Amino acid sequence: MAITGSGSLAISLSVFVISAAFLLKVEGQNLATDNVSVIEGETATISCRVKNNDDSVIQLLNPNRQTIYFKDVRPLKDSRFQLVNFSDNELRVSLSNVSLSDEGRYVCQLYTDPPQEAYADITVLVPPGSPIIESRDDVVSEGNETELTCTAMGSKPAASIRWMKGEEELTGEATVEELYDRMFAVTSRVRFSVTKEDDGVPVDCIIDHPAVKDLLAQRHLEVLYKPEVKIVVTYPEGLTREGDNLDLTCIAEGKPQPHRINWLRVDEDVPPHAVVAGSELYIENLNKSYNGTYRCVASNAVGEAYDDYILYVYDAPTTIPTPTTNPVNTQDSRAGEGAPQKIDHAVIGGVVAVVMFAILCALIVLGRYFARHKGTYFTHEAKGADDAADADTAIINAEGGHNNTDEKKEYYI
């Protein structure tokens, strides 16, 4: 019993050692590969890689477990499979012109005991055909709703569809239909209301799919809208005064182009001698009885719109503007009719300044004149006559007498 027990123990130890050695060997030879996605018609490459190979044989099997390559030998009679690289650590094989039938799980196998296997899934991508975009309405009027449909046919996997209107992203409703052999058709619909600003704006149906980039269909919106109306004063520039002429032009744009333009005076009749010529209204010799609101109305198949001009006639200018050396056109002269009062004030101020200056000069001259002729006149003829008994004696005794005339002096102050 002791011997038998010892033998069994020895056998068990031997099996354990062999198993441990095998496990270490298997763990040391790690087999690896990668999944592959390939577009239909292109080439797929399968790589079987071994780490720390101890001369074990590598082979590649197809999804039906048929041997494609055994080491560097190809038993399978399919020339689309070609050897790309063979070494102790890698078996790399290419498959050209891939089709949907090639899709599946391929097996990398390493001949150990037991054999090791790693799996490479080949996924075949089928891009959709060119998308088709359709519109429910070729032409739509502003404020109404339109609908566009975009279809991406025959893709694998199913495509996704996005919508863009100019720079704005729209949200569509998608439906997916499975066709055959895991192929799909996707249809997306989008609805939105349009404005006149949408006329000519592109709407893009963008296809997102792993097998294709930058695939889209585009359609430009055609939107009808009612006219936009604006009244422009052609003449005069500036204030409208009595006696002036008035020339108004009505600018109307729409889609379709307005087919009718009418002029009217709100709540009153247009002056009898006013002239209407298409988009223009002309009134001569304005007076204050013409004051009021003049309206231009334009219409097309979508609707009508209008713009108003309020006429207020001012008094005619009461002063004549200073003539200029260079003549100017009537519009420029009328544009400046609001400034004659400023010119009159300047002229009056200048005249007053000149008059004041003249008066000041006259006062200065008169002052100097009176200063030069104002004073007391002194002589020595009567000096000594105060003590004379009579007039004759006073004359005789006067200092200097008639004999001293040469010594007469005069003083001016």
C-alpha cells in the first residue's frame, strides 16, 4: 500500500509538472488578430500575430473553417487571397474585391496542443447610392409650409440623414426599410414654414455613412412674396414750400414683380392737376391746400403693400438770398432756402458795427478839435494902467505902450 501510494503520488506530480509546463508554454505564445471593416469592392487584410512563437504552425481559416493558408501555402483555390507576409510571428493575408458573401468570422489558428484560436470579423460596408431630394411644392408663397423628402438607397449599414437650410439645421423624420441581404433604404422628411428671406436659400440633405463622406443632395427654395414699397422724394431736397414743384417716385419690389402701382391721397382726392405716370407722382406749384398723406399701393399675385408720404407745405421765403458767382441747380438753391434769416442778421450786424465805428471816429476828431482851440488869451498891454488917473494917462503909462509891441506874448493852453 505504501508503494502504491508512493507511485500514485509520483504520477500525479509528473502530470502536474507537465500541465504547468504546457500552460506556461501556451501563455507564452499569445495569438492575436484584429476585426476588419472594408468597403465593398475594396481589399481587406487579415493579420494573425504570435508572440514568442516556438515554431508552432500558423494557419488561417475562412468562416466555413476551410483552410485559406497553412503557413505560406494556399490550399484554397481563390486567387483573391494573397500572401502579404509570412514569418514565425505573423501570417498576413489580403482579400481583394470584397463582396457581401465574404463577410463573416475568420479564424487564426496556432498548432499547439490543444490548438489556439483568435477570431477576425470582416464587416463589409456598402455605401448608399446618390441621395434623391424631392419637394412637395416647386414654388411656395411666404408664410406657407413646404415639405422636402430625401432618400438614401441600398446601404449597409443603414445611413443617417441630416438637413441644413443655409446655416440652420433642421430636424427631419426618418424611416428605415430593410431590403435584402442586410441592405437598407432610408427616407427622411422635413417640414417648415418659409419667409421671403428664404427665397434662393439652399436646402441640403446630408448623408452620414461610414463608407462615404461628403455625400449630399441640394435644392434651392423658390419663395413668392408680396411687394416691398418705398416712396422716394426726387424733388425738392429739403423743405417743400409754396410755389415749389413736388416729384415722388414709388419703388416696389416683389416676387413676382408687382404688376400694378396706384397713387392716392388718404381721405381726400388727389389735386386735379397732379400728374401720375406709372410709379411717379408730380405736382406743380404747391400750396397749403395740398397738405395730406399721399400713398403708393403696389400689388402682385401674393398680395399688396403700400408706403405713405406726408406732405406739409411751408411758407415761401420772404428774403432774397445773396447771389453767388457760380450758379447752382434748383435743388441745391431750394435746399438752402431755410437759411436767409441767418444771412440777414449777419448783414444787419455788420452795418451796425460800421455805423458805430464811424460815430466813434467822429467823436475822436471833434474832441481833438475842441482841445486845440480851447484856452485863455493873455497880453501885457494894460500892465501899469491900474494906477492911472484917467484913460489917456493909463494908455501912456501902460507897460510897453505902443512902443513895446515887439514884446507882446501870447499863451495857449
